[in-house]
Amino acid sequence: MRKWAVPSVLLLLCLLSLISDQGQKLHAKAEDDSDSLLDPPKVEEKLGAVPNGLSTDSDVVKRESESISRKTLRNTAEKFEFQAEVSRLMDIIINSLYSNKDIFLRELISNASDALDKIRFLSLTDKEVLGEGDNAKLDIQIKLDKEKKILSIRDRGIGMTKEDLIKNLGTIAKSGTSAFVEKMQTSGDLNLIGQFGVGFYSVYLVADYVEVISKHNEDKQYVWESKADGAFAISEDTWNEPLGRGTEIRLHLREEAGEYLEESKLKDLVKKYSEFINFPIYLWASKEVDVEVPADEDESSDEAESSSSDDGESEKSEDEDAEDKPKTKTIKETTYEWELLNDVKAIWLRNPKEVTEEEYTKFYHSLAKDFGDEKPLAWSHFTAEGDVEFKAVLFVPPKAPHDLYESYYNANKANLRLYVRRVFISDEFDELLPKYLNFLMGLVDSDTLPLNVSREMLQQHSSLKTIKKKLIRKALDMIRKIADEDPDEANDKDKKDVENSSDDEKKGQYAKFWNEFGKSIKLGIIEDSVNRNRLAKLLRFETTKSDGKLTSLDQYISRMKSGQKDIFYITGPNKEQLEKSPFLERLKKKGYEVIYFTDPVDEYLMQYLMDYGDQKFQNVSKEGLKMGKDSKAKELKESFKDLTKWWKSALASENVDDVKNQQPFG
């Protein structure tokens, strides 16, 4: 036994030595791998590089550092829970059967454009906020990584701080969520998501994991990430390419969303939804080009033999010359370059005669963030010249915003975008239109207003009053035109003269407008004494003779009885109840037409609209009703004059203020 002990020990020692050496090698390799992960990856080309003068190749698709392929939140990140309203909203989006998932790209491009607008506005008073080089070039860039199924959208906008990321991407106003959920329950149309300020979350229609990398001038670069599972994480970004400034959003697409990795699909979506974005949108697009490369030796010899057999000895000298030249061949090679997707000139700078109806409709949709099938009811595109010069485009939407009258006196935001010399200033500028016209969409681009001033100083600028005055006049003319071109609005004798009266799309347009925005016209009469008469021409009501249709005051007057001097009306909660009112019996029997006032604001309106032309308004339910040349009624009143006087004196001690001779009905 003893003679086997030594070899066994030696064998054991040898095995331990081999294991130790292998372990050291593995440990060393692990350390090398760890160091390589900590080092920032080499980036062959920045995502934000300028399209002009680039020297790139196909490997650029693998730019920016490795995203987390396993789609799990980073262990070092600070974790947060979504606000309850956000989680509710995301559940609706993720579980939605909504077929038009394309809207996510529209929303991200719109958000990028807003971020670029903000930094450009700040640069008007502080040139240094833009920085130099690439950062000073304001554009939106889209890239695809088909291998990793990542779609990236990058802007050089204002960027977000850590607090901005928490606030903007983790919480939303409860009112916005509630309104969106209510709209979804009634219409099921996710297409309207951008109108409620929650458009970012549409990314989860196509992605199951999202990274938002952002750099603000006043903070470090951070990464926001979420799998839409009720939580998100934020960490300081020490591994991705420095953005300089701005935001990059990376969508890790779902398996069923592979179509959004196709360049043709993205080009079509930008053309459809974002053609009129006021910043260039670029796509890192592939392109096939012809390239001369050295020919293989076998190919060269084959060509030489073929040439020799075909041409014989007479071509020998030429072949010898050809041998001195390098042999090449032409092949197709795929290269990548930035392709501009939106080259349409700003619509308001163009001649209105050159802009098509389709272009106006698409431009309206981009402004309103409403990409349904409905066209705006009307638009006005004009240039104002003189002491104050500006260009403007105004639209009447097909429908009223969901909260148009709920916060009428508290809301300050108008739907008008203000530009100064093509530079966006603000879309929260409520001094350009009065409140009662805040349903209009559009923009104003002024050459007169100063650029380098604060918004507060701009509000006090003298030119603003002139711009506002002209905008109101154009807006009211645009609304009046809807009625003028509507066959249902014309009197019978004038219907044949109405322009485009045969166009079915025009029919009933003003009724649509009135149903949506009629209250705004009434509020305008109350608030705008200067334009009260113009607004009164736009009023519409149902009457005892209108057969359910709307009637204008001019139409009412054209049907007044001979000798009738006043416009008769009656107020009440609804038409059905008013039709049963005893106050109407005598008037209807005598053939008088009475207007139904059923809107709560109507009685208040009558305190401001005392008359219309030569006619005054009379409430038929009030005492002292006069019906023109009613001699019988006058005689009856005169015959009871003494009796009325006696009752008044007899009841004076009974705390009676007055005694009236009320005319009998019938």
C-alpha cells in the first residue's frame, strides 16, 4: 500500500495546479471583460451628426452604445412608481385593440418639435443656450436598428432634467386623464390622444420597453426607462454617447410591430402626419450605389482568354496594353445617408391660390393634433399689410373641444400659435383673440413684433392691438361665409343665387357650426360691444314657424307681419315646454312668430342685445306686450283706464305697488 501513496499524492497536486492556473486565466478574462463594459463603446458616428458632408458606412446603424437587450431595468437606477392615473392610461393603451398604431410616431415628432421650439425661443435672448457645432442645428432625426429591433428618434431641443423626467413622464394631470378615458369610452378613438397632453404614452402601442435619454443645459445626462409594468427608473447616464443637449427616445419594438423597422413605412408616416412640422426631419436611409472594385484574378484570366480567342492575333497589342491597367468590376453596394423627409415650405408663407384643400386639411390636423377624417369647417389664409404686417391662417374646427365652456373664464390658453419672422414664440398667447373666439385654430407670423423681448413685454406692444382687431374681423368674416355658402341659410328667393349651392358638403354646414360653437357667438355679444352687430347677424334660433330648422334674425324680420315692430321671444328650459306655454296661444292664433330662447345664457344675452336694426326685442311672457297695430286691444285698455286707477288708489294701503290692465288671451 505504501508504494502507491506517493504517486497518488503527486497526481492530486498536479490536478490542483492545473485547476488553479485555469481559474487564474478565467479570472483575468473576467476582469478584461468587466473593464470593456465600463469603457464607453466606440461610436463611429453620432446620431445627431449633420447630414451635409458626412463620411459614413453601413456600420453606422450600430451607432450609440448597446441598449439593454434583455429589457430589464438597470439595477443601479432609482426606481419610481407611476402615478395611478398614468398606470390607468397605459393599461388602456397597452390593452387597446386600436388598429391605427401609427400615431405613436406622430406624437413623438410633435413632442420633439415642441422641444426644439422651446430652445429656439430661449436663444432669442441668450445665444449661448444653443451651444456650437451640432447642437446649434435644430432638427429631428430617426434611425433604425433592424437587428436589435430598435427605433430611435432624436432631437436637439431643450432636453429634460431629472426632475423633468419624473414630472413629464411619470405624472399627468388628472383632468387630462379623465377626459381622455371618457373620450375613449364614448368613441374608442385613440387617434385623439395628442389633444389631451398624453401622447408620449402611445409608444406602448408598439414597444414593450422604452428608453428616454435626455440632456438639459442645467443638468447631467439621464436615462428614463420603463417596461410599462407600473414602474419606471431613472439613472445618470455614464455609458451612452453624450447628447450635448436634447432627447433621444429608443423604442424596443414588439414582435408584431416589425413593420416600423421598414424605411418605406416611416417615410409614409412622416409624409402623412408630420409634413408641416416646422423643423427638418431626417431618416438614416439606405441607398444602393454602383462601386468599382478590383476584379478577381480568375475573372480577369477568363476575360483575357475569351478576348484572345475572339479577336485573334490582330488584337494582341491591345491586350498587352490592357494587361497594364488594373482589372475592375462594378458591383452594387449599400450605403447610408441622411434623407430629408419634409421639404414643404411653411404653408402660411405661400400664396393661398397655390395651396390645395388637401394641404390645408393636413396642416389643420398637424396644428390641432386631430387626425380624424373630418375636415375643418372653414379656413382663412391672408396677409395684412400697412403699419403692422403679418400673415395668418385661421381654422374653424369641425367639433368643439371637450372642455370649451367648462373652464371658459379660468382658461387662458388660446389655440393660436404666434411666430415672429418665422420663429415660434408661444402657443399660450391669449392676447391675439378674445375668449369667445378661443375655439379657432391657427397661427400668426408677424414681421412687425420684436424678437428679442420677453413675453410680458410683447403683450404690451402697440402692434398687438392692431393685429387682434384685424384677426377678429377676418374670423367673423370666415364664420359669416360658412352661412352665406350654406343653401339651408338662404331665403327661398335667394337660394338659387347661393354660390356652390349644389355641393352636398356645404349643405347644413352652418347648423353644424352653431351646434358646436353657438354659445361662443352669444358670449361674444355679451363681451364685445364693438362687434356686437356683426355677431348678432350670426345668431340662430328655433321659432314657432321654423319647423325645427334654425332661423337668423334677418330671416325672422323678413317674415314679420305687417305692422309688427318688435321681435318676439320667450324663454324656458326647452322647446317642448315652451310650446305648451299659454303666453303663446294668442300670438300663434294671430300669426305672429316667436323665437325660442332655451339656452341658459339667452336671458343674460337679452340684457345686452336690446335691439337689432330698427326692431326691439319683446319677451311675450312679460307684462305690457305690444303687438303693433292692435286697435281693439288699445280700445279695451282705454275703457278700463278709470277702473284701473280706482283699484290702484283703493289698494294703496294694502302694500300694492301697482295695478295693470292685463289683456285677455284669445
